[in-house]
Amino acid sequence: MASLSCGSNLALLLRVANPNWNDPSSSLPSSSNLIGKFGPKSVTTACCRSSSSSKAVGVGVTRATAQVADALVVDKEEKSQVLRVGVICGGPSAERGISLNSARSVLDHIQGEDLRVSCYYIDSHLNAYAISSAQVYSNTPSDFDFKLESLAQGFRSLSEFAEHLAASVDIVFPVIHGRFGEDGGIQELLEEHNVPFVGTGSKECCQAFDKYDASLSLSKHGFVTIPSFLVQGSEVNESELSKWFASNQLDFNSGKVVVKPTRAGSSIGVTVAYGVTDSLKKAKEIISQGIDDRVLVELFLEGGSEFTAIVLDVGHGFDCQPVVLLPTEVELQFHGSGDVRERDAIFNYRRKYLPTQQVAYHTPPRFPIDIIKSIREGASLLFRRLGLRDFARIDGWFLPSTTKALSSSEDKYGMTELGTILFTDINLISGMEQTSFLFQQASKVGFSHSNILRSIIHRACLRFPELATYSSESGQLRRTSKCLKPTETSKGLEGIHKVFVIFGGDTSERQVSLMSGTNVWLNLQAFDDLDVTPCLLASSIDHSSTTDSDKKESDVSSREVWLLPYSLVLRHTTEEVLDACMEAIEPARAALTSHLRNQVMNELMEGLKKHGWFMGFDITDQQPVRYSLKEWIKFAKEVEATVFISVHGGIGEDGTLQSLLEAEEIPYSGPGVKASKICMDKVATSLALNHLGDMGVLTINKDVKRKKELLKMPILQTWHDLTSKLQCETLCIKPARDGCSTGVARLW
């Protein structure tokens, strides 16, 4: 497979960096998409340099286009040995992009010699296609769409598609978020054609997906719910909405409410409104934009805290045994602003999926322990009563007793002396991006990405007698995983090589660095001979207020490195990772987390111990470890680690980190000190290439201006001097030593 070569060469970069390693050919996985999202479509030419060698070796890899649907047909012998899983992504909703990210993550972490994945895509018009695994790594839904006719196998109808699935796969894993994925659409199609699938059945999906219907159902089952009003299609009754405002003691003109689609996820279309008129206006906008023709108006929960909880069913067959993992509190951070837009902030699409520095996650929540217990008990009860299967994510709110209480009878589940617990959203197919809540919470209680996904698939297989053989052999659906503590040395373990993947920093590229480093770390873990530890490069707390960026960049003493446990890497920003580290080392929080973790793991084992396929948890309970940069380098030398540099910009690319590693003879990936210094500085790069002009290698004329110099000079004089010197009519300005197109602008 094309993606295998990328993953294999990712590890090969490390082997070139450390020539003392043995021949790795026997330990390379034979079937795994190891590159993930480290690069959009290819890994371009890269160099690895060992301090003990003056040679640099280039390794170029491209992700070739594979044949459509790698495994549309397998013979009977192979079928008896390999579980064939069909991953279906895409769909007609605005969540198609999230679905693609989920499919990539699933593909990265479940493929193996014992499990073969075929990939399928549903477009916005509900046309079905068989696609290659390589196509899953296209960047956006639009990348899929224009390639479908030439690279994908289309089906004439959904019925033909379902017939193909019945003949070609053993079980389907739907990762379509929103409409047709969570509303029962794809499930009904699969049920009609007797195709086994992961997740909840069609009828139950239909009921749980619609927020209004789900609220009615929750109330019927005895749960406290948020008062809400349904706006449907063109039937907009202002007088009825006014009565609802009055019944909930809301001012007609300024009462604060949340307006959201009933059948959309990822907070798409969710907004805050004031008063009856504004509520109807925003409801009509949701309808006119085609997001949904059913819109919910509900109370804004002032003073409440949002939470989300993953539920995992560890029962057997149709015996449901749901266990709720450690819930996560979602804290919005307003940074002291008095802006009304921030006071009205909600956990919207941007905050969920993009690096905004506006969200903090606390797992477990900072709620009273009795409230956490009630959340877990309530989510488990809800999972059972709504007939959910395999796994789900349930969102809700906790309103402390000090806030305005909801009018509800005391016998409803969620009413406690400490406050009110409300369950609001049921996600039948939880997001499965690399840093999603599923993986954050699973890793807190001992599951790696691969382990939790394969456990979910295996649990689903138990409902289908024809798949029982895939469940009977111990470890058949498990991929071996190592998990040494970050501070443990692998010197005593024969054939195991220590790798430190360092990312972060404090440049404008730090969030890209976090994504790159996370993908490198996760992908390298698939190699049995590597013990990989993620490391966050950060500014020392004592130096965090420094304003002179040039001094900050060059001052090595102001740097520290955190050796991270598995669960703390799974964040959107380096700031979130650092905050999570600081919280994790607080004695009270550490004790609470350990206590709850053990409790959840014991509950999980009550069910999992009955299954021969479950080989145990593969993520240990660890604390982050903090070093100064110099101490970290000393430690890397002590444990004979090879360093994979994923720090973009700053000391990660200007030769500083490379120089420190070379001084201690520590092997590392990437170019050496001299090349790093030159290539980091755009002007130095141009000067280094000037002598190649006669050979056709040309560079653009440049000039460098320092900030102090620019501030002193009149603007028009600066413009005249630069255009005259560079002989141009327009200018492109950019930082001399920064990347990712940060601060780039064209002036004319």
C-alpha cells in the first residue's frame, strides 16, 4: 500500500539518524497507514543527520495513488483469517470534513495483518463510492469530489452499494457524522441488507439524533431537561414563542436563549439570541441556510459548566453493560474581556476543532466527586434506556446550586443538593479525530487509539453469530503496544530503541508543530522496536513574561521540556497541553484522577475479563515530567535516545537545538547546524544560492529591516527606499525567520 512506504520511511529517517541500530526490516508492520496527517499528501525530501557522522542522507517519499478499494474481493482462505471492515465516511451534512478526519484516524489505528479495511465515501447527494485507502488522506471533501469519477468505483444506487457490502466486508464501521450517519439512515440501509455494523440501530438513532425528540424521550424516562421550544419549517408562531418566554420568566425583548438546529452536530448553526424577535430571526436563518428545517430555542444556562462523557459497552451479545469513562469538563476561557460576544461564547465548531486558545479541558471535571458519580450513573442509565449500542458520547451541563434553579420536580434524575445535572446531546457516532474526546477519555483509563477502536469493533462483532470466530481467539484484534514510562530507559530491553519526539516551542508555528509531532509520535508507535516518548518544548514559567522575542529565542536557559503521558498530548494547542501538565501535577488533582481512573478501569474489567480477545490496557498511569532543556538533553544522552525534531521555527530550525544535540553526540532527524542556520533565514538562503544564478537557480531580491528601524523612518520614505533598491512596484513583506506564511502580506 502506498501509505505503508510513507510510514516505513518515517521510521527510516530515525534509522538513518542512528546508524548503530540493527536491520529493522523484520519489524516493519506489513499493513498500516503510518504517516497519518504528518504531511498532506507526501513526505518531501528530508535529511537525517547523526552527530557521529558527517554524511547526510536524503529520503524522498510520495503517497502514490492506490487502486480503488484495495480489497473489494478476498478469497475464502483469507476471509477465514482476516476480519474485513468497511469504513464509510462523508455524508450529506456540513460535518463531512470531520467525518474525513475520523476516517483517517480509524484507518491509521485499526489496520493490521488480522484486520483488513475497505474504504467507502458517501457524497452530499447520497451517491456511494468505493475509494482507495490513499484517497482517505485527501485534505477536504472537495478534494474527494473532483477525483471521484476518475479514481473511485461508483455504485448505481444505495441498494447496489449495500449488496456490495454484504458480499465484500464482514462488518461496517460507519464514521458519518450528522445526517445519514447518526439519524438512522445508513443503519436502516445496512439492516435491510443484513450487513453487520458498529453502533446503535436505526430506530434508536432516529430517536436520539433529533435534539427535540431526544429531549422529550429523556423527560419521559425521568431525566431533567432544558425547557425548549420547537420552530418548524415556515410554521413560525410568534405568539406561541412569546407564551413560552413568559412561562420561563424570560423578558420578551431581551431574554437570553440558545438557538440551534435539532438535527445537526458539531455545534453547526448554534447561536445565542435575545428576545422573541431575535430568536425567530436566527431560527429563520438556520432554516434558510438549509442547515435544518427544525430549530430548537432553549434556555441559556447561565453559570453552568458543560461536560461530555464517552460511554463504552463491555457486555456480550445483546447484553448491554455500559461503562462511562472519565467525563471531561469543557471550560471556555474569556481572557478577561468584557466583550458581550465573549460573554455569549459557546462551545462552537471553531472551538471544538481548531486551535483557538479559548478552551480548556479538565478530565475528570472540577466538580464535586458526588456530581461526577451522578454524571456517570446518569449517562449509563440513559445509554440503556435509549437502547444505544457499542459506544456513544453524551453531552450535558452541570448547574451548581448557587445558580438559578430550573423548575422541575425533585424526583427527576439530575436534581441533587449540589446542583442540577442535565443531559442535552447524544452523539451516536462520536468524533474520532486524533485528539477527540473519545481518545482523550479512553487514554485516561488505559486505552491507546488502536485498543479502544478495536475494542469497539470487537464488541460489535459479538452481536452477530457469524462473526463469533473473530472474537474467540485471544488478542486477534489487538496490535502489540509498548508503554514504558517516559523516564524509564530502554537500554536493558533488547532490540528496543528510545525515541524522543519533540514539538511545540513559542513561535507562531507552534500549533502546526504540535500537529506534526502528535502524528509522528502516534505513527512511530506502530513499530515494535521503537519506544517513543512525546516531548513538549515550552518557555520556562520563570521566563514566560519576557517580551523581547529575539532574546527569548536565543536564551536556552529560558526553555524547558515536558515528557508527556499519552493522554496529555491529545490537545489542539500547546497552551492546552501545558495547562494540562500543570493541572496534572497538582497533588489533589493527581490523587482524584488516580482514584477515579482505578474505579473506571475496575468497572471496565468486570465486563472485558469475560472476553478472550481483550489482552488488557496498554496505557499506564503516568505523570508529566519537567526538565530544563539542558537537563532533557542530558537525559536523552543517558537513555541513548534518538531525537525526532518536529519543532517548527525558532530553535527547532535555526540550528540551536541541533547544536545542543550534536554537542552531546545525540542522533537527531533533519539537517545539521550549518544547513539549519542558512535555511531558517530567508536572506541567508538567498545569499547562499546567488552563485547558482548562471545555472538557472534564481532568487528574489530582498532587503532586511529591523522593527526599530522601521518605526523611526517615515512610511513614504521607507516605501520609496525599498521600491528603488529592489526595483519593483509592489512589495511582499514577511518575517525573516518564521514560516507557515505567518505575517506575509503584499503591499502596493
